[in-house]
Amino acid sequence: MLWARYTFGMNRLHRLPAFLSCVLLATMPLYAAKPVAAKKAAPQSVLLATMQTELTRAMTSLGHPAVDAKADSAQQPPYFISYDVSDSYSTRITAEYGALMNSTETHARMGDIQVRVGSPALDNTHGTHRTSALSTIALPLEDDGAALARSLWFATNRGYGNALQNYLQVKTETQVRAKEEDTSPDFSVEKPVTGALETPVTQEPIDRKAWEARLRAMSASLRAYPDVFFDAVILTADSENDYYVSSEGAMVISPMQRVRLVIVARTRADDGMDLFRVVTYEAHVIAGLPAQAKVDADIAAMGKNLEDLRKAPLTEPFNGPAILSGRASAVFFHEVLGHRLEGQRQRGDEEGQTFTKDIGKPILPSFLSVADDPTLSTFNGTQLSGHYDFDDEGEPARRVDLIDDGVLKTFLMSRLPIANFANSNGHGRAQTGKLPTGRQGNLIVTSSKTVSDAELRAMLIAEAKKQNKAYGLYFEDISSGFAVTQRSSPQAFSVIPLVVYRVYVDGRPDELVRGVSIVGTPQTVLNRIVATDDSPQVFNGECGAESGTIPVSAIAPAMLVSEMETQKQQQGTARPPILPPPPADVPAAKEVR
């Protein structure tokens, strides 16, 4: 089962490479392709130089009897090693109930060491052994070359031993198991790109005292809504440099910065159903966050909406026409379609392979096209979380046109080949401590059949009348969702909306409802899209899957679906707080002597 859970600023920054270096390692393996020519010299650092030196020493020593006295006939040299070090600075401030909960600054260095034994055609990562290539270790924070080298040496030795053991198991399994459906290699051969580097970023200075005061005030403003029993305001500011070197000659320094402000509030209806709203703002630097007046207005709207949701009627199961707003549509496409176009889901006996054999065939209405373009950093002035310049395998990010006029063209590829797609297209992504797989970056849906929002609403009402429905549904905001892609379970999805309205055909005002969950199977729903509006919207979030939690974005217009199935969300049994909340402004208590 694959979960794509969207959270808002509550886990550490994922590394996102931004530029590439120009150093070719001394020892080139048998399977390395010709590197791309350098454009300018790479800036050196103790960390980067140590990584290069230790990687070269490992490649020229491990498994070579003339150099490694412990090597024997059962061992063989690794054909590929890479070091990926994340060097991050993070500031995190949290306020709840109008008071400061924490305010911290951290510096962390983590290294992912990847070791592959065998050959690209068959190595220690084959099948269920895929994660055997990776070892993760915490590294010294100081630029002490000797200490860094010993840490890398220790992790490389551990990784090499694990790779050898798993490679022996892989060779045994391939002799006793039935032939696989997809006999593609385990690793693609790519040109190691060596080019220019950006200068590493430093920690952004933040006036913590001022921001602590602002977060207290924002959290305290939610006291005006007595039924809100939990609130949190979180500011995270991350500056991170990712250093990547490989035995193929690649070297990447990846600087990036991200600031995120999140406001969360939760209430509970009388029947026990928990309800929450989230507002998120993202920027590259702290100065890019919106003015406080804008934030205050959004907090007030959030509080009012939660009050309305508590009183809203509970939904009933429904199967009929619906409109998804641009944000809701973006999450829908990420869940229902995007995950099924990730390359590794087309390979393996356990995967459902929904669209594996549909290359060159229509899988969407002809007026829809889908691309993934992580090279975009903004869309209509909104920062995109899924932007990066190089993926987590040192491959340059690139735009991939997945679906053209409804026809499937390709998949999102890491360096794990699949049938008919032998190379990466710059979408190998992972959280630190995970092996990269093909993942989404900025998923973009475009339409050639657009109408205004008013026309789309009129089409919804007309479709509901045609189906003898009293109303259609309008999904304004969505929180999260998950998709099942493995064949051991039904190929289904679920998306959890936050704000849903009934749009009545008899002209009654729209009615807010709660407890709605969108469910279905992808091929059924995708082909029932009737039209879209002409105003695409952005959803920024974080998606969790087998290669960890990574930042993603999806861009889509609002869309009308002729049939959308919904069911009731799971309902809690706890009643709202019995004791009324204390006054919003409690006077300071006198000291007890």
C-alpha cells in the first residue's frame, strides 16, 4: 500500500540538489559512461574533498586482493559507490494556546552511502533486496577531515559487507525462481554530469525573539473561537547543502533554502467527529512570507469556518456529479494518477501495474495533458515545493511530458530501469536514509476544454438534473489522501476533503456538509472528467512513500466529474470538551506562599 500523506512543515527539509560540479574521480568503473564536459572549477571544501578521497580509496581497494589483504575469491569489487551528505541548519518555533512551546536551532549532517556489487544488469539490489545498497550514518558537524574520513570509511565497509551478502542471495534466488515479467537491469548507465556549482548557502539569520512574539499572537487569536480545542502555529526555516559524489565521476553541491509558516486548528462536532483546518505559507526566505494582515485575515476565516463545520449536517453516501476546486483537483491527480506513473510501479510481481501496458493509448479524456516539471520554482507567483535542479541520484531535473492529449507517453524514472525505459529522466528522489525511486516533483495538469467557473457550476447543475439528483457536490479544500498500487489489494484510492458543499439544482443556497471521503478506482473516475475551468491552482505538500517523505507540488484547474463516489469518514466517539474553556484573557494567578 502506498500512502501519499500531505503534512505541513512538520518534518525536516528534504535535500534538493541545485547545481553540479566538475571533478572526475581518478578511478572510472567498467560501466561508467563518458562524462559531460566541465564548465568551471568546483569550489572545494573539507567535506567535499574528504568525500572524494575516501570514495576513491574505497573503489580502488575493496575486493582487490593486491590492495585489500582481507579480500578472497568469494569477494568482488563494487562497481558503483556514491556518497550523499546532507548538511542542514534548521530553525523551528512553535506556539500553542498563545504561548511558546519550543524554539530551537539545529545543525545536522547525515550521509547516505550507496554500494552496489555485481553489474548494472544484476546486482545486490535486485527484487526484494533493493534497500541493501544503502547505509546511513551521522557525520561530524566540524570540518575535521580525519573524523569525516573515519565515519565514511566505517559506513562504506558496513555497506560493502551488506552488499556482498545480498548479492549472493540474489544470485541464488535467480536460479530457483520463475522468470520475472520484467527482466530489465537493476541500475541504469548514465552520463555523469560534471559542471558548475552554486556556492553553498549559509544559515539565514532570523530574529527569533520577534518571531516568537508573532507566533504567540497568532496562536492567541484563536482563543476567540471557544470551540477550537487545539491550535498550533509553526515556523520552520531550513538552509541545506547536499553534497553528492559517485564513482562514475559525478559531483553535486545542492544548496537550497525554504521557510514555511503553518497554522493548524481543530474542533469537534457534538457527535464526536474531529474537524480541522490548515493554512500554509511557503517562501525561499523569511522576507517572502506574507504580511501579518493577510495571515490574520486567514486565521479569522479559518476559525469561522470551523464554527460552521461543527454545525454542518453529516454527509450521506453519494454517487453523482461533482466539481473539485483547483487545489482539490491537484491533490486528486497526484493521488489517483501521479503515483501510478512512477517508473518502479511498472516493475515487480507485487505491483498492480495499472498503466504499464498502456503506452501510446488514451488513459484520460483527449482535452487533458499531464507533465511533471521540477525545473519550475514558481507558478503564477506561488513557490513550488516540488522544485529541484538535480535529483537525489545526481541526475539533472527535466520536464517530462507524461500524457499528451489524453495519450500516455512515458513514466517518471529513477535509475531503476523498466521494460522499454532504460534511463533516468531526473525523477529519482528520496528522503535521507532511503534509496531513491521515481517520484513526482511538480505535477502539472493542463486542459484544452476550459470554461469559466460560472459555466462549470451551470454544467454541474445540469448534470445533476440529468441524473435526477437533488444536488451535486463542490469540493473546495482537501487535506490528504492515499493510493493503493499493489495487486494484493484493490486498485483504489481515497481522498479526504476538508470543505465540501452541496450545490442544489432547485436554486437553494449551497450547503456546507462534513464527513465526506472520496473513494473509487482510477480508470473509472479519470474517464468521467467532463470539463475544467481556466484558472489552475497550486497545492504544495509532502508525500510519503517507500523512498520517504519528500516535498511535492501539483497544479491543476478545477474540474467537473460526471460521477464521483463518496462515503462517510470514520467518526469518533469522544464528545467535545465537557468543561467550558477558560476565559480568553485569564489574569495572572497570585503566587501561593
